[in-house]
Amino acid sequence: MIRRSFPWLVLLASAVLEAVWATALGLSDGFTKPLPTLAFAATATLSMLGLGMAIRTIPLGTAYAVWVGIGAALTVGWAMATGVEPFSVLKLLFIAGIVGCAAGLKVLPGKDPAPGRGSD
């Protein structure tokens, strides 16, 4: 169970890092501020490495959709929580929809094993 969940945990961590690098990118002011630029570079690299590791097991389309969806939802959520973006109940509802869709991709059954390679 843990072995099958590990790629999903890596993907989730990578999505969180995506939100961090997106936020740092906004704070970097076009890469003119050193600390946010460094934070962007480090977290973007780690986020991409995690996504690359996750797609060894999780299909690319699914992994990318989850990575972008969770990262975008966290980025908008953080922006609303910090007052950078105005809060809206509708916006929160749509963000919940993104997260719900990403979770739905996780619970879908995987592909059947190839003939002769089943778990008899």
C-alpha cells in the first residue's frame, strides 16, 4: 500500500512546491529581487524533479493534471489568504472543484495488468 502511495505523495509534494515557486515568481518582480528569484529557482527545480519521479508510475496526463490543479488551487488560496487576491465564495467553490477533480483522478482504477502478469 505504501509503495503504491509513494508516487502520489511525491506528486502532492511537487504540487505544493509548484504553488511556492509560482508565488515566488510573482514576488521576484521579473527576477530583479534575489531572494524570491532564488526561492523560485530552487522550488521549481525540486517540483519538476518530483513530477518527473511521479510519472514513472502515474500516467503523465493524470500526474500533470493533478500537479497543475493542486498547485493552482494552492496558489490562488494563498493569494486570497494573504490579501493579494480578493476573497470570493464563488472562487473558493471553483477551487474546490479543481481539487475535487484532481482527487477523482487519484481514485480512478489503474490499467489492468498485461496478460500473464496478473496478481493471481
